[in-house]
Amino acid sequence: MRQLLIFFCMLATAFCLDFRTADLETIQGSTITVQVEGEVADPGPVTAHPYVTVQEVLEEVEVLPDADLTVLNPDMVLNDHDVLRIPAKKNESEPQRVSINTGTAEDLSKLPGIGPSTAEKIILYRNDHGLFQKTEDLMNVKGIGRTRYDAIADLITL
């Protein structure tokens, strides 16, 4: 008798629960805003869907002819309030800057004082916290203090 009572209680509870699927857009918000700067005709915020990629944002803006898109990862997913900086093509006489937002571990490890393990820490940090909003945010990465940052400040960009 007791088992039957428990069964009916569980059955009644099952009918009271809401089994509808969760709507991800409702939970996370239906749009995000990405700030686009650099070599675009109209810099400013771009409103997009969650999990928008760099390529999708580039399709929404007018990229100038001097833009260097080779340093951007078109498949990188952007988060709300990220800053996407489109760099200009460099003259051969200017030193090539490394993007702390899009640079690979190999690119980052070419910086003075940044070895492979620190380069991986930079990539893990930006994956966990989103793109860097200013170059000084690099000092939030464990192992990069003021001295190391000052040594590479002229060699990095967003």
C-alpha cells in the first residue's frame, strides 16, 4: 500500500512539472554588442546574435582597403562588449605588432620575455575572460607584470 501511495505521488508530481525545452536566447539575451574599431568605414557598436563570429561581424561592416584581415581568426566567437580591432596593413619599415586578441601561441612567444608557456597562459586567459579590452589588461595574466608589459607594450596591439 505504501509503495502504491509513493507511486501516485511521483506520478502527480510529474504532471505538475514543466517539461518545455529552455530557450537559449531568452536565457542569455537575444543580442550582444561588439565594438568594432580600426580600418572600417563606420567604427562603432555592432548588434549581433549570441555566439557571433568575427567573420559574421566583418560581413556587417564596410572594411577599408587598408585593412589587414590576415591577422584575424574569422572563426573566433565574440562575446558581449568585446572590442574587435581591424588593423591596418603595415609598411615594411614598421615593426609588425602582435595582436594579443588574435595572435597564436607561436606569434605571442616571439615577443621578448614571452615563452611558450606564457603564450599559452595569454590564450587561456582570453578564452576564459573574452578579448582584451585594452593592452594593459595583459597584466591580468599570471606571469606578466609591469616590467614585462613595458618591455613589449610597443610590440603588441589588440
